Amino acid sequence: MTPPQRQRRDLAPEPTPPQEGDGKPGNPERMYVVAGPDGERAELDLVTLIVARATDPPPSASPEQAALLRLCAAPLSVAELSAYLHLPFSAMGVLLTELLTAELVQARAPIVRKARSDRSLLEAVMNGLQRL
């Protein structure tokens, strides 16, 4: 028995690229936007706290934005939001920039605590715990 013979197909000629005067656009239209209309993103850190201003997401919000608004009823950091939604920080930056420009969320600096606690207060707490 002889193996089947394969026949080689003729390759179709490659289409010529459109010329500038053809009236067809050279580059396809982007289906997404990575930054705002001016190309800038909000200054966000992993520890920046995000709080929702609106209780319900607008009907035009994407599913990710709606989930983000529901999570932000209480202040959450960008790192926590990124972990809960399973999105990288770069994607969170884009989502939060859109929500910040639409004034649906508010970004706040993290709460900074004193560098060192009062030693006398810690000793008083430790003594009180030892008496229990």
C-alpha cells in the first residue's frame, strides 16, 4: 500500500497594502482606551485608599467598574481591590482613572500612624494583660 500523495497548493497572492490616496484608513480604529482623553492617568499607589461616592453603579458602567464600586463602599486600598478583582495594578489604574474622572470614586492618602508608639502606654497594656 502506498501512502497518499500530498499535493502542494498554490499560495494566494498577498493583498497589496492600501495607499494613502485610496480613501481607506491605514490604521484600524482602537477598540479600547488605555488612558484618558489627554493621555494622563491618576497618580495612584498600591496603598492609596479608594472610596465610592455613589451607592449604585450607573447603567453605563462596565462589569469591572460595577464590582469596583460595590467593593468601595468602605475604604479599600488599590492593592486590595486588585487582589479581590484578580486584575493587575495597571488595569486597576485604568479603571480607577475612569471612575475618578467621572467622580464616582474618591482617592485618599493612606492613614499615616506615628513612627513609634508611646513606650509607657505599651507597658501599661502589657501589665494589664499579665494581671488577667
